[in-house]
Amino acid sequence: MAEIGLNAEGTDRVGLEVTVSGAAHGPLSVSLRALAGDRAELVASETARVEKPVVFRGLVPGRYVLEIQEKQRDLRFRVGFEVASPTGASG
């Protein structure tokens, strides 16, 4: 199970926190990609340990994909989300 939280950082940026629990098959890879048109550019990637949060800070308005991968069992989970600008328009 993964818990995902978004936290405001000032007026135009957010932080993303991911906490994984119940991963009995070893560490997980957590990556964040920014979507730009038909491209997905890597923003950051970290190894997640059970109950230790992975934090990505300073996300600007735009579309993103968070991917959690367990390589040992070849499992991959993706969730897309959008960070809106203060005016409500994405950038």
C-alpha cells in the first residue's frame, strides 16, 4: 500500500510525499516524471523503504506521473496527477 500526500510550498509550488507500507519483497523504486506533450521527462527517482517517506519538493504547475516499481516481482503501479497554477490554469 502507498500513501500519497501533496503539501503546498508557497503560492506556486507543491511537495509530494510517498510512504510505502507492507512491501515484504524488498525495496521499491519510486520515480516522478513530468509530462510535456508526448514526452515524459524524469524529475527524480529514489529507492523507497517501508514506512520511510520519499519526498519530492518544488513541483511547479504541470502534469506528472508517479511510478512505484517492485523489480523483484516485476510489478509497476502508476498514477497521474496535475498541479494547477494558483489561477487554475496548468502550465
